[in-house]
Amino acid sequence: MRRWGRGQGYALVELVVVMLIFAVVMTLMSSSFATIVRSTGQLGKRTETEIGGLIGLELMRRDLELAGFGLPYSLSEGLNYVEADEDTQLVPGFPDVKASNFNDRPGLAAPPAFRVASDAGFNGSDYLVVKGTPLGDNPVCRSWCYLNYSAVTRPSRVEPELKIGTKTRAIVLRTGASASGEPVRELVTSSGDFTFFLNNVDINFAPLRRSDSHIVYAVANDKDDGDLNFPFNRSDYYISRKSDISPLCNRGTGTLYKAAFSHNQDRGATKYPILDCAADMQVVFYMDTNHDGTTDYHPDPADGLFSLKDLAKYLREELKEVRVYILAQQGKQDPGYRYPVSNPDKAIVVGDPDLPDHVGHIWSAQAMSATFGADWRTYRWKIYTIVVQPKNL
């Protein structure tokens, strides 16, 4: 390109070419920067989801491990108590998972550590009920001590230690062995009441003989001195969709909750969000029903039982492992992402793929589209797995 003279600058064409090159470079840089920002945002949301999920699911795992702790093996004849009110509906629109459906009914031999409604909740998810004295909100609920025949407590060497003079409400279990050698853990009552107050010890709860052994388990430590509603604590786990769920969650997902039932009637159940953008939850019970050392797989341990009366004993003798599978959205929607699907009939399996179909939930690609929208593959889906071997039944 010819210049018109020394020191007269660049020609217009040269400037246009330079500006065009500059524009192309800036466009490429802007596109790369936008991609980096989008990827960073996706990674940040995925990390945030992962951290939140780990914290919430650790709480769930701990409750599963503590299930059965402090539960009696037998109840007094005619003893009746109510855990959840009839009008408590934690999953609106799903009557089969009404909280009162899982209350212990009169005539039950003992409270079972686990109850479940299989495929009856939100998106066909399970509704899981866990029972045990340590499931309360206060750390004192994980404490216990001994009670001797003089109605004097002896330390259990655990922290926090139960002590006389506190407002702790507790239960008392008579322990030992029956004439046939069966273990005994009988709920002790006084005039039909099972509430034991550590600040005002009732001698009627104490052993009658030196050789008897009674154990005190803390249940609640509220400000009020009212009686216990039921002789343990209870936590319900379920998925429901709240109105203020994060706008980043797919429209077909909900929130995994823990509901803790209070011993004060006016408080009802306190709901704790565990994991946002949850789509499904399936519970599998590994049972050794014929005691041959080989496990059977059940979505509900009560399946096949003629009556729920002996469910607690059935669980103690045959339950070997509990697994919970939770399908949840990880991060936010990514239009440039495609969730991998190798088999459209089994796009996502919420459960162990090697187990029979009836103990898990199989989502086909068509079912995913119907529930989560045609763009469901632009979301990252993850299955969280909790595995617990019960040791407190």
C-alpha cells in the first residue's frame, strides 16, 4: 500500500483493516471470557450444591445410624400415645404419606425403628420415618444413665452426662433377660405415665431389687415440664416442593426435608431443609429373612408381614443394612450440556442397578421429559447414596 508522503500517517484502508482485526480479536476474547465465566458459575453452583448436600445428608446418615437407640422392646398393655396429629400433612396432595399413618397404634408390641411408604410421595419417592431417643434437637437426647433400686442415678460415662436436678424429660427401661433367655427392654410406667423427670425423681420408676437394672434415656429438655407425648423422638424424611424453592432448581424438583416432631403439642413438627433440587428418594432394606447369611432386598420391611405388631422384633433380628438413594440436580441448568443416556428405558436408576427393579425407581428418558421437561438433559443429575449398618436396634 502506497503512502502519499513521509509523516502523513496511515491510509484509511489500513485503519479499517486494523480495526477489523482488533474487532475480531476482541470478539474472540469476549466469547472466551463469557465461556470461562459461565463455566466458573456452573462449577461454583455445583460445588455449592455438593457442600450443602454433604452437610444435610450427613445429618440424615447420623439419624439412620442412631435409629432404634433407646427404644423399648415391649410396652405395657393398653399404653397409648400419639406422635403426629391427624391434620399434619407434610407433603400436600399425597395422602398416603400422611404423618399420622406412621404413628404407633395401640396393641403394637414395640415401636419399630424404621417405617417407610414406598413410592407414595412426591415424584413417586419414598417417605421414611426414623425413631429413637437421640433424634431430638437437643444434645442431651443422646445421653443416658443408670437408675438403681434406691432411685439414685449412676453415671454412664458419656457426655453430656444426665444429672439429677435438670429439667430433662426421660424414659426408663427395665433391662435384663427373660426366663427363655430373650433380651428384655421394657418401658417402665408409673400410673400409666412413662415420663421420668430428672429434677423430681419418682421412686416408682426405680428397680424393686438390687439385681434389677434400669436405664434412663433422655428424650427432651424443653423449658416446659410437661409429660412426653411419646417415649422416643421421631424424624420423618421426605421430598416436597416449597413455594420459595431456588429459581435455579428444575421445575419438577423439590426439597428433601427432615421433620422433627416436638413433645410440646403447640409446636407440631419442625421442618429442616436438607437438600434443594431433590427429585427422588428411594430406601432399600437389606434383610436376611431366612437367616441363611444371604440378604434379601425390600423397599418396605413390612412387606409380607401379616401384622405390624412384631415389626420391631423383625427389624432387630433380620435387618442388616439400610441404603438411601437420592436423585438431585447438581448446579444450575447448562444449555451446552447433555446428560449422558446409554439406555433410554433406564435413563436414570435411583437405586442399585444390579438389584431387582422393584427395589428402586427406574426413570426412562420419556418419564424424565414428562416430569422435568424436554430440556432435562441440560441439567447435571447426581445420585447420592447413604449406606448404614444399624447397630442400635
